[in-house]
Amino acid sequence: MNTSGDSDTTTVTAEPQEESTVTNRRQRYGQGFLDTISTGWIDRPASVPTPREQASYAAARRAAVSAAFPGRRLVIPAGSLKQRSNDTDYPFRAHSAFSHLTGWGADSEPDSVLVFDPTGDGHDVTLYFRERADRTTPEFYSDASIGEFWIGPRPALDAVATDLGIATDHVDAFEPGEDDLVVDADEDLTRFVSELRLIKDEYEIAQMRLAVEVTAAGFDDIIANLPRIIEHPRGERIVEGVFHQRARSDGNAVGYDTIAASGPHACYLHWTRNDGAVKPGDLILVDAGAEVDSLYTADITRTLPVSGRFTDIQRRIYETVREAADAAFAAARPGVSFRTLHETAMEVLATRTAEWGLLPVTAEEALDADQGGHHRRYMVHGTSHHLGIDVHDCAQARREMYYDGILEPGMVFTIEPGLYFQIDDLTVPEEYRGIGVRIEDDILMTADGPVNLSAGIPRTADEVEAWIAREKPAR
């Protein structure tokens, strides 16, 4: 038999292998290798773990999905590896609905599929994935995407079944059906699994607290490295790298591309190029979140004076943004509409920018829903979004459940007003231009009101200055 570099499950035989014409990087395997590769290995121990903490919570979520779609076959794929360049892939991250319903996080397997097969009044649920290959197959040594010689051990079916509390089978046994409802293909199922995440359970809330804790440490790391950041011609990259190190060491990864926006770059809402210098006298806006192994992520923004002290105009803008954030937080309580948070923050920003003479109309006129909006030139984004296993969680929920929905205990969301005065904006005085400020916190709604999960990260201008003085090493 000719054993090519492609994956299959055929037993290795002692036939010599031809050079592959598919890629210059693939080498032939000699006869000695083929004769001996499947022998001389210690037997793998039969290790079956105890169920992980989130298994019972994921089971309750699956029960809710089953009850909502009686008699229908449901398919929730984990997704596949995505090519980065040539024969390299991006790190795998499972679909959020898949992880939410299985409890499988950073250790989930590409190409896995969670299937709800209707039976009686409910469903039989099976997790299909590619089990580790037997060492007598070419897949073991020749497939760089899934072969254990390349990527390390893969889980066994029985171990995952116990770990997650779900029946398992090999992915080759999965057969799609014509009438399957598939996440991201069926609107009703996609919407339901998104809305299912609007209210977090106890496990999810604990993971959110952990993600905020790791993120807070990452911000401390940034400040501790400010001298090195300032010295480098692309200091924004150092900020990004310092935070990434914390996210990887204490979590799984960053939950989204870090925004390290110094000086005028802070006015670009999604500045992720991060190739600029970080100069004393400027502000740097850092929007970053650590994703922990369960895939839950924080989303926090702090705006820091690089020199350690705000100028008078920087402080005026910064404290106005904080005033807007605090007003939105004070307005948040069970029973209040989600849109109220944005409207409350906008009242503050419209009032202040009108007082500064930046608007061509009064604050009241700017706040008119149909004819106003003049102040939105300086803050075009929304004030809040739901947060969880996705940084913009529950994004496929119906508008009446999200933006026009009602705040309930168990919801986790951001409050993140800002003011951004572009470097070339002639509608503002020169001293305002090039200043961008955002303050973003992660909020848990409880029956007693909102809890700021990220309140431990300094927020006021005075606290931020003291934070930098405390954490930044002496030069």
C-alpha cells in the first residue's frame, strides 16, 4: 500500500512510500519507519475523568433547547479549523452555542457536532467528534491537522462522555438529515440559543468574575511596563503583547483583538493596528478582555494618561465620560429597559458638550430622537451590550429581547460611554482635538440592583493617577 500524507484510517503496511507531489514540505517515509511506527508504544492508561463543574449547567441548557423544539432534529456544529495562510490555521475556538450547550471550552475538538435526535417527548443528545487515532493508522503520524504525533493527545469517546455527561460517538457516524435545524442556518434555532444566554447561571457568573480578575491583572501589567512601552517606537504593540501574555498565562486567550490606541488613535473606535508610539502627554485608550478556559470573556476599557497625570482638558473630558457611565449605572435596575442605559448616558454627554459650546443646538434639541443627535458626532457607538461567552453576547436575539428588552437578574452587560474628538475635527477647539476617552465596565444585574464586576480597576481620574504612580516602576 502507498501511504500518502493524507489522513485515512487504513492500517499501516510495509510498502515503500512515493514522494508526494502535493507539497514540497511532505517527505517520504522509508520502509524501516513503516515497519516499526505502530509498535513499541506503552499502552495508554484508561483514564476516565470525573464530570467537570459545568456539566450539570450545560445539561439544563440542553433541556431548555429540547423543550423548545419538540420533534425536530437539531444540529449544533463546533466549527472547523480556519486557514490563516497556506498550510497554517488559526487557533481553534468552538462556536459559542456549541460550547454553551456542551460545557466544552478551550479543549473542544474541531469538526465536532452536537446533535439532538427527537425521541418521545424529548431528544437523545449525542456529541460526535473525531476520537484519537489508533497508532496503527497513518492518521497518527502523517496528518498534521489531527495526527497526535503533530498536535498531541486527543480525547477518547468514553472519557468525554463522562467528562461532559453526554453520549458520544465518532464523527464519522454522524449523518446530516434534510430536515435538520442547524445553528446559523435556521433562524429560529439560532435566535433561541442566543437568547438562552441572556440570563447567566451561577457557573457563568463565576466565570465572568474570573475573566475580570485576569483582565485586571493584565491592566496592572500594562502600567508596570509603561517605561518600556514609552521607549519603544511602536509602544502600542508592547501594550498589546503585555496584555496578551497575561491572558494566555492565566486564561485561554484574549476575548477579542486588543485595542491599544494612544493619542489620536484613541478616536478610532476599533483601532487594532496598534503600531503607534505611546508618548508622554497623550492619553492611551486600552480596550481589552481576557478569555478564560471556559471561553467566557471580560470586556474592559480604561483610558490612561501616559505621563501619569491628566492635563486640565483631558481631565474635563475624562470625568465627563465617567459621569455618563455613573449615571447609566445608577439608572440600571431590574425592570428598566436596556435602552435606558444608553439614553441616560447620552443625556450627560449632550448636556456637557452643549455647555462647552460644541453643539449648534441646545442639549434638549440634540436629544430629540428625530431631529437631534448632534452630540453623537463625538460618540457614535452604543453604551451597552450583553457580555458572556461572546464579547458581544446574544447578538442574534430579537430586538425586543435585547435593546428593547428589560433588565433582569443574571444579565451581564457593559456600560461604556466615550467622547472622541478626531484630530481633524474643526467643530471643536484645537485643544480638544486628538483626545479620545472611553471607560468601560462589566456589570452584573442582581435582584438588588447592579454590581460592577470591574469596580476594582481604578475609574476616577484621581484613582487612575494614583494607580499609575503606585504600579509604574521608578525610572
